[in-house]
Amino acid sequence: MEAPNFTLPASNGENVTLSQFRGKYVVLYFYPKDMTPGCTTEACHFRDHYESLTDLGAIVIGISPDSIERHKKFIEKHHLPFLLLADEKQDVAKAYGVWKLKKNFGKEYMGIERSTFLIDPNGQIVQEWRKVKVNGHVEEVLNVLKRAVGSNK
């Protein structure tokens, strides 16, 4: 399945379009909110495995509904080496089917379902993870990426 293309503002001050990364693998992960415990742990796991992911030719991109200003603080506080994109209108989250009705402490609200997509150099989704549990997730992404890269050699 082809990954929905999009353009969003990025933490580096530029607009980023998914299709500009054609020719590379993209690890695209959606998370609910900067500075929250689960999202911080997930971002730090991607940070800690960043070199292994990029050594395999992958680009790592995080997306949440937070503003660019909040993303910049999150990156600075946790030394994140990858771009975070601001999907403030949730258009990209909706395109990927990760904007969902959630329940927490008896309240219902719309929010991001933590999800990751591995997109191949041709723009095809080769693997998706939905309702991600943070612990062990990045290692699983790395293992699938290794197999994908190996099968394309």
C-alpha cells in the first residue's frame, strides 16, 4: 500500500514532504503528546537507536498534534536527533488512520493512537504497528528494517 503523501511544518523550521525521502526507508511514528511519560520514553528509544536506524539508510520522523514551539522544547530537553512534524489539524493522522476515539479515566476524546509505519524507498508501507506498546518497540522496528534492507540487496 502506498503511504499517503503529506507536507507538514518541521522542527527545523522547514516544511517537510514525505515524498522528498523517496529512495530511503522512512520510520514514521505518530505519538500523542510531547513531554508526556510514554511519548518521552518512545522518543528517547528512537534517539538511542537512531544511529542503528540511519546506518541502515532510514530516516526517522515523529508526528504529533503539538506545535513547532513545543516540538523544539521536546527536542532540546531530550537531545532528539530527528525531525518532529506538527500535525496541528490532524490531517496526516487522519490520512494514516491513527486519529481515534480514545478513553481515559472514563472520558472519551479524539487523539493519536500510538503507531509506527515503515515506508520503503518506493513510498510503499511495508510494515505498520498500531496501538504500540513502547517497551521493545524500536528494537522490533529495527529488526523489520534489517530484514527489509537485506531483502532489497
